[in-house]
Amino acid sequence: MSTLKIYNTLTKTMEEFIPGGVKKNRIEDYPEVSIYSCGPTVYNFAHIGNFRTFTFNDMLRRYLKFRGYKVNHTLNLTDVDDKTINGAKAENKSLKEYTDRFIEFFKEDLKTLNFDEFEHYPRATESIPEMADIIDRLEKNGFTYEKDNSIYFSIAKWDHYGQLSELDKREIQTGTRYDTDEYEKDDIRDFVLWKAPKSEDEPQWEINQGSGRPGWHIECSAMIRKIYGTTIDIHTGGVDLIFPHHENEIAQSEAAYGEKFVRYWMHVKHLFVEGAKMSKSKGTFYTIRDLVEKGYSPRSIRYLLFSAHYRKQLNFTLAGLDSIKQPLARIDNFVARLKLTAEGCSSDDEIVSASGKFISSFIETMDDDLNISGALGNLFDYIHEINSIIDQTGITENGSRLVYDTLKKADSVFGFIFFNDSKDTNTDIDAERIEKMIAERKEAKAAKNFAAADSIRDALLSEGIILEDGKDGTTWKRK
RNA sequence: GGCGUCGUACCCAAGUGGUAAGGGACAGGUCUGCAAAACCUUUAUUCAGCGGUUCAAAUCCGCUCGACGCCUCCA
């Protein structure tokens, strides 16, 4: 059996995944896997690009669970920064009131896309004491300085700075305006831990160093400390966060506590929409809601977001979303076929071996840094193989059940094979009337009155109902 | 300017030294009164271009062209 290997941004290499840092013989013997994922800033609806990253998080946790690891996963919610503060001010609401609403929307979106439930969804504003503790320790260890009542981290004092983003290899471009922040720093690359209020009515909290609000990076370090207490296994986020966000998290956490912050860093590449960067002016800044309103199913969105490897750029297009109806229909038809053909005569041996082969190839593929595209290939190979068997020899009820269970198992990772698309259930179509018309058509066909039969079919088609004649009678579906 | 990534069929997309997965589209077939759907089969002598290393390269090295990322609190 293979072992899970993941690409670690910290070392720039593929590494065997060893939770807790100590190799065990069996997966069940490993301690709970601790994962922290940078979540959304809740000042607006999250867009499709955000959801690529979040979908990756969902896939990662689902696969770890599938593999037998115990998972303890955090997705944070940034509820205090310039954007949330300004947004609340603009609507004359309290920060909490304002962000509560978007957190709710965000969680609805997660549900819409069939996300697994994460263990924790902490808000930045709920970890102020932990932030204060980090700042106290940094101050005591001599890593901070104060300027205009804001507290900064001095990277000159921290020897290990730059390991994640390989800063030591870089030269800073001359003539670049490096920082336009209103806050003054000693070194342009220093970062703020605690911001002095710009105005009295701004949200602020009291800590030993004075009244203010958290800098961008401190919240993640604080929440990780609060929830996990010590070194965590995996930290994920979009590639844009490598520098400076994650670099600064490492600096402040390791300088404060003197122990390793994170074992494995995983970063998701950004997506393109219609071949270019998402852009509000081009109208390619989609939210999940936008797409659903346009009539695309959440299931297709999930599939598309899933389908490309997380470290490759994914080109998200509406045409691509459309074409996903086909593979999904193929999967659905396959599942339906399992139910229909449960009285075949094949020996189960072939089914058993094909199913076993599928699962082991699925594991081998996914163990290679979550190669989801390869795994999708495995899935369709399996469907193809079973379809062939059914065509040639049929399938027994036992065989059918085994295939069904195998799909269920794989779907604990995919999450789009058995997807409850609520859109299909709230129908206002009169099913009884349709069944009656189908019965009439059947009679017409029996009487060889094909003109009458076709006119019934056409009448329903004009209402958007498609009739399909199969071996076991006629079924209908919406266009 | 510095650091880095990518370029595989009409489209999407795996494969990173052993002779091109998978999906969509297209085409042929089975089934059907016809159709649709479903299923089956077929589809890249070739991996941006050029040169090199090797018994062997899409995979390693060099150069060229093209797209992109970070170096600006953007997932």
C-alpha cells in the first residue's frame, strides 16, 4: 500500500505525510491531524476563486478521513480588517452585525457546494486574548518595537525570516514604492502586530500595549495557538498568502513560542475565469449565487472546481460548466443502471476484482499529492469496466450492491456522485398528468398510430419534458 | 530588475526517463416504429519551437518563443 505524499511549500519538495512528526506503522496509530486553513474575509460574498481554495480544503480533509486519519480542521473567518470596518461603517452597523450576515451567507454557500462540516470556524475577534499573549511574549523576547502607538515585528531580529518565500534569494527591485501604509515602520518589510486606532469610533480592544486592533497576520497565529496549543500538521491557503501573510505567521509564532509552527504548508494556485484573471469590469467576478442564478447547478460547480490539480491554474469557464452536465449525467445513468439490472447472471468475481482494483488505484493516485484528475480517470475507467460487464453478462444484485457501495466510498471524497441537488426536487410539474400522457402514447404506439404517439411526445417537449423510451418503459425528465 | 510556475488532440486535463490516462465534442456501431437517451468502438507516430545528454525524453540539460504568479493586507 502506498503512503500519502504531499508537496510542502516550506521545503519545496514532495514529502511523505507524517502527522505529529513521528512515523507509525498504521494510519490508525497517528494522532489527530491538525489542519488550519485561511478562510474568507467576511465583508462580502465569497467568489468562485475563494471557493477553489476552499474546495481544495474540503477535498483534503475528506481524503484524509477516507484514508483513515482522524481530522481536526479549522477554517478561520476574518471579521476585523479595513474592509469589514469600512463596510460596517457604510451601512451604519456594528462590526458584529455586519460580519454575522456574511458569515451566514458563507456557510450557506459551503452547504450549497456540499462541503463537509469543518470542526472549527473561529472568528478573529474571538481570539484577542491569544493575540495579546503572542504580543506580550514577542515583546519580552525583544522582537517588537512601538511607533505611533502601533506595535511592529522587527524581522531584523529574527534570523529565520524568509524560509517559506525564499526571501534570501530575492533582490528588492530598486525604485519600487514598497509600502504605502499609513503606519510608519523601521524596515519596509517589518509588519504590524497591533494597530493603533485611526479614529475613536473604530472598533478597538485593550491589551497591555494599549488600545487598538489586530494586524492582519496575528489572528491566524492566535487561533492556531488557541485551538491546537502547539505545532500543527498542515496549514493551507491560496498562493498569494505565501508572502507576506504566512511568512509573517511563522515569524511571530516561532519567535513567540520557540517551537515549530507548521509541518506542512500547502498552497492552492489561483483560478482564471474565461482565460483571464477574474475581473469585476469584465463581469467574471462570480459568486456561487451568481452562477446558481444563471442556472448552473452547484453540483457542476463543485465538479469543475474539483477537477484540476490544486497546484495548477484552473481555467473556470461557463462553457466548461455546461459541458460538465455530460459526465454527471453519465454517472447518474450508471447509478440508475445498477438499480435496473439487479437480476443478471454474471459471476460476482469480475465485479469484486474491478471494484478492488478501482479503490486501490484511486488510493495510489490520490496519495500522490491529491492527484484528483488522475482519480477521476480511475472513476471513469471503473464505470466503463462495470458497464462492459453489465452489457456482456448482466450483474447480480450482490454485484450491484458492491458497485454501489464502492461508489459511495469514493464519493466520501468526491462529494458529487450522490449529490442532493435541491433544484430538481421543488418541481411544479404535474407528474400525474405526464404519466397519463405517457400511458396514452403507449397505447397509440401499440396500435401503430405513430403520428399520435409523436404528437404527444412533441407536446410534452414543448413544455420542456423529454421522453425516453427504454427497455423497461418510458421515463421522462426536464430539459 | 529579482525569485518562480506553466505551455500535452477541437476544448478541459493526467502522465515527470521506458514508448501518450480520463472527460467533453466529433465519427461509426448496438438498441429503437422513428427519435432521444444509454451503452460499445474509434480518435495525438506525438507532448510550444530548436539543439543536446541517453540504448531510450512529453519527462533531464541549454537556448528561443508564448502565458502567468510573487516581490503592494488579493484565495
